[in-house]
Amino acid sequence: MKKVKRIKARRWLVILGEVIGLILCLCLGVFLFYQKQISDLTKLGYSKIASEKILFSKHKDYIMKLGENKTVNKAFESEDYIEDNLDNYSKIKYFDQKDLISNINKLLEIGYSNSDINIILSHGTNESVTEFTKHERVHYLEEYFEYDYAKIENYDRYVNYSDQFGSSEEDTIIYINLNIDKEDYVDPFIVEEFSIDMLVNRHRSLKEDYVPSDLVTVDSKYASSNDCQSSRIAYNAFIEMYNKAESEGYQLVINSAYRSYQDQLDIIDTYRNAYGQSYVDKYVARAGFSEHQTGLAFDIGSRNSNIFADSKEYEWMLQNAHLFGFVLRYDKRYEDITQFRYEPWHYRYVGKEIAKYLYEHNNMSLEEYYVLFLDR
């Protein structure tokens, strides 16, 4: 009797083992199938988190047909994912913005089309787009945002400025991006890093203790005084230009280059005492707002003439300065943009590449170039 019981027990153990084995095989099969599904999606470029959500939402077939899509990937990773917006996500370009999906949802709710949302996202940062979602719907985005350099956060300022002055959309964008609609010298952007394309004007200033890192003393051969200093990179470029001019019979000289914050204060006092405060306000840059503090600006003269604008050296500079990386900084045609009066003697080193571009584009101002290519 005991033997029969032992045989039955063994049979049950065998059956149990077979059942467990079958269950394990089924689990392994499911696991391998699941891994294959995940692998199919990750190979397309979707993250593991997004792939898992895609599977559980039963959208794998849709995604496989769609292919890699960073916006959709971001949507499935996000807690802000809305099922009804999936097709919209797939048609909206990806931008590396923290609240991308949340902002897309809000813009869709306001009534913007997918193409409208692409325009908005491409012209803003995460913060500016988030703020724009609080704005009432704009019906003609293309009016300003056909220009790559238009900024979504400036939309209301564009409209107000254009309504007030009747300027074209293109000019309006440039003026507003340069903060020309704001009061001079008030709440300026602080430029902290030295670069040959740095922009300093009435809305962009240097700190009181700013000094170019490569400041050198200019040899008296090239300057009208013994204490003239300059950025080394600009100085070397000037020497190259000086030698070329001299070989062709022209005599250039540096009358002023680097000025410290205190130097500019002293100049302001001199002009105030001589011509009064109104003259200073109109023609002299405040300390911190002068290009001379960058070390990249030169007041250039002629050793053959007391009036540089009447000299043959001036004519030579107009035709050749760009070949050495220099531009006439304050052209008479662009006084409304530079906000400084015409100074035929004031040249700025920006490097040969930028100088060539400005020269070949009707001697474009540095401000315009900054808006078009640097202010991103």
C-alpha cells in the first residue's frame, strides 16, 4: 500500500514539474516576444520608456509605419501625453525644450494648427513658448515669423512698434531685437565674454572692471601716443593692414584704441565741460557702453591729413579694411540702428570672415549681422 502511494506521489511530482516547466516556457516565450517588440521600437530610435508605453497603448503598428519621430518619443515619455493628440505630435518638429509636450497640448487647445505650432516652437525657448501659451491666439503668425531671427517673446513689441512707426516687418524685427524701442542705457544686457564678434552699444554694456584678456601696448610707430593699448588680435591685424597701406603709399595711424571704464568717464567730463550735457547725451557713449573698452575698436587717422574723412587714407580704408578684418563701425546710413552718429574714423575689428560678409552686403551694420546670425 505504501508503495502505491509513493508511485502516485511521484506521478504528481512529474505532472507538477511538467506544468511548472510549461508555465516557465510560456513565461519565457512571452518575455522573448515582449523583448522583440521592445527591440523593434528601440531600433527605430525610441527610448525603452517610450517603447513600453507604446506597446501598452497598442500603438506599435502605427509607430512602426511612422518610423523614428523624436516628438512622438518625447510624448510617450512625458506625463503630459494626450491620446487624442498623437497624430498631431507626429507632425510637429522636435525641439529640445523641457515642456515641449505640455506646450504643444496648450497650443492645440488654443486652436493653433500643427504648422502654426512648428513656427512658434522654432522661434522661442522653453520659457518664451510657455509664456506664449498664455497669449490669446495670433491669427497671422507668418507676418513676422517668416523671418528666422524673429523671437516669439517679442511678438507684442513687434506689433506695437510697427503700428507706431509704420516700419516694415523686417526692420521692425531688427529694431526690437536690438531693444531700440527701449530707453537707452536702461537695463542693458551685460556682455561678459570677450570675442571678436561681441556687440557693445547703448543696450549692451561691459562691466566696470572689464579688461580685454589679451591687452597689449601699441608700438609708437603705429600710434599718435606712447600709451595706446589694444587687444592683441586686433593689433596684429592692424599691423598687417598698416604694412599693406604703407606699401601702397598710405600712412595710417591709431589715435585711440582701448579705453577703460574710467577713461570713458574722463572723456565724458571733458566733453561735458566743453560742450555741455546735451552734447554728451547725444554724441558720447556712457562708460561701459563704449566699444573702445572691448580693445577691438580703433580711431584711425591719416599722417597726411588732419581731417580723416577728406584723406586718401580714408578712401583706401573704405575699399580695403575688410580684407584685414575691420569694418567702418558707425556708417552714416545706419545711425538709426547703431544709435551713434557717423564716425568716419571709428573702425572695429570683427575678423576677416564677418568683415567680408558685411562688406559684400552693402556694408551691413554689425547690429544687423548680430540679429541675423549671432543672437540665438
